[in-house]
Amino acid sequence: MVKINYSIVAAVGVAILVIAAIGFVVYGNAFDRPDGGPERSKMTITDMAGRTVTLNAPVERIILTESSKTAELAAIAGDGFAEKIVGWDNDIKRYAGDEYAVFVAEYPQLADIPDVG
């Protein structure tokens, strides 16, 4: 039986929170800074459970944890969706039949996306 040292787990958790807090204090909200580059827009996303989150910048990179949903992403993101995917799981290759081959024929860069498990 594995014995868990909860004091070490708690110390690591506190350290992560402190580092994150320091990052927010030092860097603040970089999207609101005048030197942050071009004007940023806000995007509100609601998931299937009804939870919402507002992003202060457009999405530029995506890790798709269910690559079998590539068709859905293509439908809502439009052209250029393939350039935004920087990682995905292997579901589309294993379970989607010839869908993977069809997408790679249309968007060859999909063949080079790393599998993130």
C-alpha cells in the first residue's frame, strides 16, 4: 500500500499558488496593457454544462483532447482551424474510420500534429 505524505502534497500546492500569485502581481493582465499589441476582443464561451468563460484575446492555439471532434471544430472555426491545433489525442486515427485520411488530404498539416495522449 502506498503511503501518501499529505504535508508534501500541501506544500507543493501552496508553492504553485504562490508562484501563480507572483506571476499575476508582476505581469498583471497583459491583455489590458497599452503595449500589449493590437486591440484585443473578448469572446465568451459556454460549455455543455452551462459554464461560461470570457477570453480577453482570440484563441490562437488549441489542444484538442477529443480529436474525433475535428469535424465539429472545423464547422465552428472555419478555414484556418487546422493551423490552430498544436496537439491532440489519437482518437481520430484509431476510431474515426477514414475521416482522418479525408481531413489529412484536405489539411496536410494535420498529419504532423503531436499526440498528447
